[in-house]
Amino acid sequence: QDGLTGSAWGDWTLYTASPLRFFGGGSSSYASFDPATELGVQEPIGFWDPLGFTKGNDEAAFKRRRSVELKHGRVCMAACMGYITPQYYKFPGFLSPSLGVKFSDVPNGL
């Protein structure tokens, strides 16, 4: 390494296969968004988008869909717990004191 300039062993554009290069290639411009390189893409399936939602490579839309998918998954988990929990636990007391309906009088399920 050159102590004056900080350059290492020559021209940086020659090192296109270096793991230190974030975008790789000889181009100095940023690479376009590739959803197949995002966190969560795993073998053996790899990147799976059968309906082509990421065809336009729009990063903002991809991140929005990912956050919406997480939110919907969390709501579904809470709904499942709300369906399962009454099987094992019922609130004490009355659901409707004027009609005399207790929480234990309400059946589970739909």
C-alpha cells in the first residue's frame, strides 16, 4: 500500500472480481436493484416470484410488499392465537350482565 495516497497495488478498476467491491464489474455506476440478492433468498428454491411482482425491479415497491407481508403475517398469527386461546382459557365474569351471558357460555369456534 502506498503510504501517501492510500492506493493499494495499482488501479482499483482492474480488480473487478474482488470481494471488496460492493457492486463488482468495471463500471463505476451503481448496479440496478436485483431482488434475487435480497436477504431471505435461500436454496433449494432460490428467488421465487411466480406471479412476477418484481418484474420491474422497483426497490421501493419490493420493500413495501415485504413490509406488508410481515404485517399481514403478524396479524394472522394474532388471529390464530385468538382462535386457539379460548379453548384453554375463558375470562371470568359476564360478557353481558344485563342478559346474564357469561364468557364461559360462549362456544369456541365459529
